[in-house]
Amino acid sequence: MGESFWSFVDQAISKVMRVLILWLFGGDVTFAVLPLLVMGVITTLVPGRGDFFLLKEWSFATIIFFGVSIRKLIFIKVRIQQTPRSPTLDTGVVFFIVLLVTSVLVLSFVILAEKGIFPPDATPLLARSQLLLFGAGLLSTLMAVIAEDETGYIRNRPVRPSDRLTPAAPYGGDVRAG
């Protein structure tokens, strides 16, 4: 009994680690968050740089997150349902599209605030909106990676020729098979 429990715990930890690594270092989250980290350092070190939470990079990153989530959900939908008329996964895709459009709208408000057209007393609400959508975007990419992992898409996807590496080429480098 105790051995099966620890085996279950070990498998669960392994799955969580695999999903987190795919989520954080699969490219999407890292490439969107890295510019924000750099901008955070700049706004902290350079006085008069403005409000860090009103930077338009938050909205750009959010738009990337929702776009990636939409793409992943469509891939899963096509793979699992194989029929474009089924509404089961359409709801998730439509929900992320609504959030994507909302993020673009918030981005336009941030740009208007930078130009002094947006009411200054509403900028704290704008900053909170960006952070809320950013968190939702992060969560959407995590949910998409979990869905990919649950459906076996990541482990069982067809191997593309560019995914295979040939043995080391002469003089040291790896050459991708074509």
C-alpha cells in the first residue's frame, strides 16, 4: 500500500515538473516575460521612467499568451474531435479570443494614456486591468500545456524532419536532418 502511494506521488511530481518545464521554458512564456523583466530593471534603476505597471509590454505579452493558447486549443481540437462542427472545444477558443480582443483594447488605452488622451485618474484601473489580463494569459498558456500533455499531443505528435538531429557532423556541429 505504501509503495503504490509513493509511486503515485513520484508520478504526480514528475508530471507537474514536466508540465512546468514545458510551460516556462517551451518558449512562449520565457520570450514574453523576459522583456518585462528587463523593463522592470530599467524602470527601477532609471528615475522618471514611468509606472512599470502601465507599460504596454504587459499587453503585448498578454496578447502573445492568448494567441498561443488559441493556437494550441485549435491543434487539440483538430487532433481529438476531427470535426469542425463540434462545440466542445469551441467555447474555450472563443473565450480566449474574447480575452485577446480585450487585451488589444486595453493596449489601445495604454497607448492613449501615454499620449495624454486617456484620463489620468483612470490609469490605476488600467494598470490593474493589464495585470489581471496578464495573469489570465499566463494561466491560459498553462492550461493549454496541461491540455496538450493530457491528450498526449506533446508525447505523440508526429516527428517532423526538423525535430531529428543527425549524428555530429564533421568539425563538431550538429546538422539537422532535412
